[in-house]
Amino acid sequence: ISVLIIAASTSATISPRTFFETPPMLIMFIALGKWLESIAMRKTGDAIHELMSMQPSDAVLVEVDGQNDIISENIINVELVQVNDCIKVLPGAVIPVDGIVLKGSSSVNEALISGESLPIDKTSGDEVTGGTINQTGQLVIKALRVGSGTTLSHIIQMIDDAEASKAPMQMLADRIASFFVPGILLLSSLTLIVWIIIGYSNTDLFVGDTFRDFNATYRKREEALIQFSFLCSISVLAIACPCALGLATSTAVKVGTGLGAKFGIFIKGGKPLEIAHRIETVVFDKTGTLTHGKPKVVMFSTTDWRKMDSISGKNLLIALAGTAESSSEHPIGQAIYTYAKETFARETLGQCDDFEVFPGFGLKCTVSNIEQLIDQRSKSHMDRKYKVFIGNRGWMTRNNIKVSKLTDHELKSQEVLGRTAVIIAMDDSVLGIMAIADTIKDDAKIAVDELRRMGLKVVMLTGDNIRTAKAIAKEININDVHAEVLPEQKILYVKNLQENEKQVVAMVGDGINDSPALVQADVGIAIGSGTEVAIEAADIVLVKDNLLNVVAAIQLSRATIKRIRYNFFYAIIYNAIGIPIAAGFLQPVGVILQPWMASAAMAASSVSVVTSSLLLKRSTKQIKI
């Protein structure tokens, strides 16, 4: 605009010579690159807020006597709870602080800490963790850790610390550009100086067809010399614009992340996509990641049942157990109830009365109206009642029900496999057992085998007990198993792999307890069906809950990095050929590159890099999705 104003004010008769096309392009591509970079820098700020929401705002403060019976109670803000205060926790409530049970028995869902899908029985003397959920019975606990000292607060702090300690990855384009840009500025200046020196030392050089336009335009040869020297210098700057280098990474990353999204792999920016190709160790959580995270009946046996009339022993076992557990809130009971409904293809079963639960042992009740379930051919409408007991060995002993050696052997064989086995008894006799377990996902073994085939080390890291962990690991061919691991131990294990063993680590998890390790890992991968906290903390989210997408994400990263390297090769070759021509190396043969030609070549290089990146879409045939 300033040039146009000056030209108009001086009544210029010819259009001023300008080169406006290059600066806008430079500014646009630089701004685009910065914008893409800012998107790739997004991280897990929302995860902290999700975790903090797990802690209740209020607690029931109670005063107890010498027998730990409640004398008085008062609702207070959880921030006012002090160490050694006594707190009442109702069934279904979130435990507000870390503490020890003074009175009561219950089952506590500790998936927040251990990731274990089955609740843990708690009674007097057992420790409980703030943020976990009390399920079945009322508890009176004494606060041991409050405020920032609770386990939940430590998890929040670990996510924060791990995020802060992760150094930003140096992009290959930035490293090259840090040398390239100053180098081009220096080369452009040298081009100007060298041509001026050559022109003054050999004045006959600017004679001939090549410089006819210069000699016709300028009255002095010196003017033609300066014009030509500046032309070559500007052409070097124009053709060597690092746009192609900048687009080499950003366009490939954009195509790669788009492909991932198409197949249910949500990649949060370019950084995890770039790092994933260097992964050497993949660490899996167990519950909800390799397994479904929900207990199911996987086996039942009618070892000691007494045949009554023409009733099928198997149907009798399932009908009694399913009807009895219809009143239970325990996940194991719900698994048995669901199994019975599926077996009989009915939404309702028999009648359950006199239902009583004894935490840590089992239940007892009276079951009736099940004749149509156990024998569909039966036309009997008699209201026969069955006294049912379901629980562990201790529960059978407590009710004077003898457990035979055969049944005990069957129980042990299931427990060795890491399953939870319960005994079902009617009146004074054992009918059989049912085994409940968290079942392995269908694609877990395939994914593990494929990762090992790619040369990666596969590890299982779980808060579950060692027996169950080893049983699951054996089925899916994982040799390196670490069980009964707390969240802080998970993050220490990942750190050890990174710092001591110099491994690039991917962590695959789904629970809140996995979140610190997901952030600490070089690449955190969350299962889409997992908790919001884990999803927010992860770098990659598997939307379709398909473990083969862990393999696909790594393969996609490798394909993307390969394409980025091709792009850099094209950009470097382009500059290696174009810069010497722009600098006037071919002037002796009559070839001179005008600045507008250099700008066109620069645009062509950018288009070629984008086209190369789009070819990444063809690599999906080699990616296992």
C-alpha cells in the first residue's frame, strides 16, 4: 500500500516493480504451523478435575463409645475432617478419607485403586481408601490420612508431576529449520556479495544475450550488476522458504491422525503419533483392558446334588442360585443372576424370601416358584420352598453343611485358575459350585501375539492378586507379570523402564488407577470404554475398545514417520537443486531464475509434499485394524 501511495503521489508512468507474493505466503504458512503445533500440545488438564470430583464434599462425623457404637453424628465438610476422627459411611456412599474400619462389615469397590472389578470384603481392622465405594453394609471408620495425604490426592499429584516432567519432543522439522533458516539467510547474503564481486572483477560478464534486458533497462552497467545480484539473492530466499520442511511433518501428521480417527483410534495431536513408532515396551493393565472388567459365570458343576423327582440337577442349581441372587447387590451375585436369566431366557425367575447377607461369608434365603424353570415340561403348580445357602467354605461350615472332598477339589481347581468359586447348597446338602471370573477379551491374545511378532516387549501390570494375574497372563501368552501393584508403584515401574532400561514405553489402561502411569509413559493409550479420567490422561484413545487397535496405532505411527522422512527427502532434494539455480549457477549457460519463478517453485514444492502425505492413505492395507 505504501509503495502504491508513493507511486501515485509522484505521478509514476510505469508500475513499480514489487515482489509481494512471497511475504504473505511465508506469514500464512508460519501461522498455520504454529496453530497445528498448539493443537498438538493439548494435554490432560481436564483429568485433574475429573479426579477431584471423585472425592465427596461432605462426611458424616460421629462420636463413638468404647464399643464403637455411635453416640452422635454430624454432617461436616470433608476438608474439616482430621486424623483420628470417626466417620460413618452408609451403603452406596463414597468413602471420604483413607482410614481403618472400627465397626461393621461390607464389600468395597476398590476399582479406583486396584482396577479390580470384584469388590473387596472389609471388616473391623481393615483399611479403606478415600474415593472408593462402600457397597453393602454400614461402616464406621477412623481417619488415617486426610486432605492432601489421601491416596486419591497422591494420584492427582502424580498425574500433575508426571505431566510436568515429560520434556517436549524436539520435532525433526524444528531441528532442521534451526540450521536451515540462518543458513539460507547467510547463503542469500553471500550470493549478493559474490555476484557483486564477480561483476566488478569481470565487467565483460554482463554483456550478451543473457543480460540484454538489463543493459536495455539500465544506463549503467553497475546498475545492471546490482539488479542482477539482488535478483539472485531474493530468488534464493524465495525458493528456499522452509514451507516444504514445515509441511513435511504437519501434513503427514494430519493425514495420520485422520486415518486413526477413521478406524476408531483417536490420537491427541502429532506428538504421540511421532513417538509411537519408537515404542519398545507395551505395558497392559488387566481388568477392563485385557479383560471385560465385569464378572461372569464361566463354569458350574453339580458335584453333590441330590436328585429330587425328575428335576434336572443343572437346572435346579442355576434356578436356585439365580433366584437367590436376584436380591443381591454384590457383583458376583449379579453375575449369577444375569447368567440364570440368560440360561432360561427370562427376565424374572422364582420367588426369593427371607433374604439375608453375611459379608465375607455368603447369603441364605428361601426360594420358591421355580418348577417351571427347572423342568419346562412340568405342569406342577405346587409352591415348594427350598432353603438355599450360597457362599464360601466358611459359610458352609457355619451352617453345618458338609463339603465333600470332590467339591473341595473342584473349588481348588477353579481357584488355581484365578476364579472366584462359590458353593450352592440346599437345605443341608451341597448341590454344586459356580465359578465367576472376569473373562478375557476375544482379541487380547491376538493383539499380544502381534505385538511380540513386531519385536515389542509385552508386560502385564495389575492391582489384582498374583494368582489371577498369572492365570490370565498364561492364557494370552504374556510372560512378564507384575501383580498387586498400586498406582504409585505403576508409575515407578514405568519410570524404571524409561530411566534405567532406556525403554520407550506405551501404557495401555482404562481405570483411574492407571491414569498416573498413562501420563508418565511416553505414549498413554486408553480404552474407550474406560473411565473419563483415563481417557483424558491418555495420548491415544481406542474408541472401539478393540485391542488390535493398539497394534494399528503403532503401525500407523511407523507408516506416518516413514512418510515424513520421504517428505523431508523431497524437500531437501528440491532445495539442493533449486537453490544453486536460484543463486545463478547456471548463468553461464543462459539460465536465470526470476523471483516469481522461485515463488512458483516454492509453491510447487509445498504441493508435492502435501501430495506425498496424502499417499499415506494407501498404507492402511498394511495396518492391522
